[in-house]
Amino acid sequence: MLLALDIGNTEITAGLFDGDELERSWRLMTHPPRTADEWAVTLRALFDQAGLDITAVDGSVVASVVPPVTEPIADALLDATGTTPIIITPDSALPIRLDVDEPQTVGADRIVNTLAASRLFGVDVIVVDFGTATTLDCITKDGRFLGGVIAPGLRTAGENLIKRAAKLSATEIAPPARAMGKRTDDCIRAGLVFGAADAVDGLARRLKREWPTRDVPKVVATGGLAPLVAKYSSEIEEVHPDLTLQGLRLAWELLQGKGPAAA
């Protein structure tokens, strides 16, 4: 079994694969920082709680945009599973091309999203990833990463709004009933959710106008808030919440020379 971890600035998403099937997934907070021993205890506890045997894991792979957390988690995986994880970087020998000015600055999550989109959909794709930042990644069907957009994420925008406005209080991100809010909470929800949907739609249309091939890219959303925002978007065509984890699985298979991805 394969344990894949996507380490983001706010959350860590972990997925357990049996072959190409995602059997179980978990979400953990990236902060506060933990030692390798503490991460190992956490991983074991997740498996124990789910009634799973962590020693059945025979491979692990990590994509991280938080360098201080990468090494402790890698050590924890070795301790808890006995596997040395593959760490995805811009130098990983994957069948994608980072066609940007500074390829070494491309985040590992965007790299595996590129791989997953090109392999799973077989068409040009704009991947909208709703995380700490909302990213729109432009990918051709042959695995060329063209660049994209990085914008503030929903929760990031909401937290900064509350922090800087003395009379506004924290509000749960939930489906807004209407654009014209009658209560402060409703106004904030409408601004965040409808604002995110409309921003994605406008940015996707701009990216389509700049697209370098004759193909019209498919717009696919991923990330924890993707199902919520996609309901109000006219450009998002499909939601694939586990796209990044699937990209990690494909990357592991390719780098290990295993499975259908390596064919």
C-alpha cells in the first residue's frame, strides 16, 4: 500500500492507496510544528483509529510547500512505516515539462497536479486548486506546464478581512443564500464564496484567451473547498477533490517504474 502526503501551508492531506484506489484519506493541520517523533505518533494514531495496519504500507511519497515540515515528516514515515519517502521536486524525473522562467520555484503540489491532469484527462486543462492560495495551473495534454495564476485563498482572504476590520467577526465558510446579504455573516459569505467563483471564472476566461494551442482547455477544480465554489462557477466543468493525491500516486509509480503509469 502507498501512503501519499500533500503538505500545504494550512493543511496536510494524506491518502492511503491500494493500487490505484484511494482507500482512505485524512486532513491534518500543518501547524503547530511537530517533531518527527510526534508526527510518527500522529500517523500511527490515524491508522489505529481507522482499524488499519500501518506496517502494511510499503511505499510513501510526499509533495511539500513547507520546507521546515518536510524533513520531520519524512523521518516520521521512515519510523512509522519503514519506508523512505520519495520527495517530489522540480528535478524529479517525471514526464512533464515546466515551461516557465523559473522552474525551480514551481511548487510540488502544482507539479503533481500537472502530472495528474495530463494523465487522467488527456486534454489541455486549467486546474483550479483551492488551498491557502487559489492557484490556476495551465497544463497541456502532453504534460507541459505553461504557468498560471496565484491568488489569495478563500480562508486566507476571510482571515485577513476579519483581522483588519474591527467590527467583523469570524464567519463559517458556507453556501450563501443570496448575493444581497441581510446580515453581516451573510454579506461576508457572499463576498467570499461568490467573489471566489467570479474571480475564478474571470481568470479562467483570461487564460483561455491567452492559450497557446487551438484546444479549449477543460477547467477542473480540486482542494477542500472546490465542491462549494464550483456550484457557483460557470467555468468549472468538473470537481476532482483528490487530484493532488492521485498525482502523487502517479508520480510514485513512474519514479518506481511500477504500474500502468509507467507503461
